Amino acid sequence: MIFFDLDGTLIDSNGVWLQVDRAFVAKRGLTLTPEYSYTVGHSIFPLAARFTKEYYHLSESPEEIMEEWRSMAYDAYASTIPLKPGVQALLDQLQREGQAMALLTAGLPELAKAAVARHRLSHYFEGLFFAQDTGLEKRDPEVYRIAAQQFGASPGDCILVEDAPHNCEAARRAGYTVVGVYDDFYAEQWDKVVQNSHRAVKSLSELLLGPPFSSV
């Protein structure tokens, strides 16, 4: 089973969340700090919302915060965020080879589904797995064990294609083979992506050269 991350791996969306964060705090006359950006950028939605409420001492509930984020990002996911280079060709090739594939994302299900629908990706995947449903961070190795079990696979027979270094590390600890993918959002941590992956590529187009995962 090949699991694909969505944000920053299949779609070029990580910059959207930086814009959302900036607009969200600016609206309240607050300052976006590196600590805040790092924490929410590495969290599932409910935990990020609770952290935001506590960090900035907001009166809004976590549910209200999530709804504001959702409404700010939905149009981008549904209409403007592009696929990253090589995605369509790679998914086509893997489907022709009969590879079983699924999406594994920490993103908000509604937004992920909007992006998948816009780019007509659903027919490639056996299903969509949302880390949010487990209540765990995607950097927790248990997420990957649960995902494998849900699709009837052993972690040792699974591959994760992922751009976030902490997620690459967690999947590897869970027993997955990891293909790390470059994204500008994690440019300063590229060495960690490489370190925590069995193979690291600057573009998914690189996986089109020969059998995609033959050198993993």
C-alpha cells in the first residue's frame, strides 16, 4: 500500500496556511510568532485550535476557530491550489501498475475532499485516511499503524510519500518505507527529510524514471 500525504506533497498548499495564519492573527491585532507557526503547522486541526485559543488567550471556542480557518481556506482548496509537478503522471503510472494507493492527511477532511474532487483524484485511491479521526498528531507513529490496519496491510509493506520531516520520521519508526518530497515550506529542514527517508526527491517527477520505488 502506498500512502500519499496531501498538503505539500500532492498539492502546493502549505503557503495557503501561512496566509491564513497571518490573516487570522492580524484580524485580532496579534503577532505571528515562530513558536506559534511551528506548533500549528505540526498539529491536527482540533489540537491546533485548542493551542491557538490558549496561546493567544482568545474568547472564541476551538470549534469557532476551526470554522474560521475552514472558511478562509475552503475557496483555495476548491478552486485555486494546484497539483505539484509530476503528481498526475506518477499517479497514472502507479495505477497502471496496479499499485494500491490511499491518501493519509492531517488536514481538515472537508478541505482535503474539496482538493481531491477539484483535481479528480478519488479514482486513484482506495480511500482517504484522516489523522484527525484518530485524535493523534500525524507525527505519532501509531497513526501509521492504524492506517495500515485500516487498509488491511502490514506497516512493513507500506510506503509513505511525505514532505514533513517529523512525519517521515514517525512513519519510519512505525515500519514504513518513506519517500521524502521537497517542499518550500520545509526548505530549512530538508536535511531532516533526507535523514528520515529511505529515498528523498526534490520533485515527484523523479519517481517517473523507471519503476517509481525500485530504488527505495
